[in-house]
Amino acid sequence: MTRMKKHGVRSGIAWVMGGLIAWTAGPACIGPAPVAAAPVIRADGIVELLRPDGSVAATVAVEIAETPEARARGLMGRVLSDFMTGMLFIFESAQPQTFWMRNTPSSLDMIFVDAGGRVLNVAAHTTPVSDQLYSSAGPAKYVVEAKAGFADRFDIRPGCSMRWKRR
């Protein structure tokens, strides 16, 4: 009886240890799980953000979101890799605009711009994957979304302006 227990314990330990070794070694042998490539930003246009003196503070290649579907989707599921790409939301008319970060995995700066191209306000360093609301400080016709820190880096604030063109 004692011999059976020892044998049973030993084989049980060996089985468990073998399973652990196989479990820990298994994924390493197979390699890392493939990572899906993030959808790329289409360069539909160029946005220039201007200092109050009219000089160019920053130029951004933007994907243009001008349909209700494109505006609703925005940058959901995408990450901006640098300060040189972003998204330009264009609305039919200037109205108070409210945005959120639902399903948006990285922090953004939102630059609210009126119909005359003047920056109304900036919602900087927004909270990723949240339903927190970010609103314009008046009727906005455009919103530029850029990687968080963009507005600080290029000193974009009320008093600056924006111009844009399609590619």
C-alpha cells in the first residue's frame, strides 16, 4: 500500500510538472500571437494650424470624416502613431459639438474650430475608452483630432486658426 501511494504521488507530480512545463513552453514554441495591424489613417487632406501672427505652427495629414457614419466611427479602434497624422471632422453647419472617446484606445487632443477657421478651444489629453464628454466652447464647424500632447507641443490654443485642403 505504501509503495502504491509513493508511486501514485510520484506519477501524479510528474504528470502535473510535465503539464506545467508543456504549458509554459508551449506558447514559446509556437511564437507570439499575431497582432492585427491598426487601420491606417488615409491622407485625404492637409490641415495647417496657424499661430495668431499667421505663421504655420503645425501641418497634419488628415483623414476627413464628413459623413454621419464616418464622424460616428472617428478614430475608434485606431492609434495615432505620431503628431503628423490626425482626423478632420467636417460638419454641415457650425453648432455646439460634443465628442467622446468610446472605443478609442489612446488619448487625443481635440481642437474645436468655428466656421471662420478660429480655434475655439482644445480638449487636451482626453481619456481613452471613455464616455466622458468633450464639448466645443461655441458653434464649431470643424474638429481636428491629433495625438495627445499635440496642442502643447505646437502651442495650439484659442487665438490660433486653421486652414485645410483636400489632397
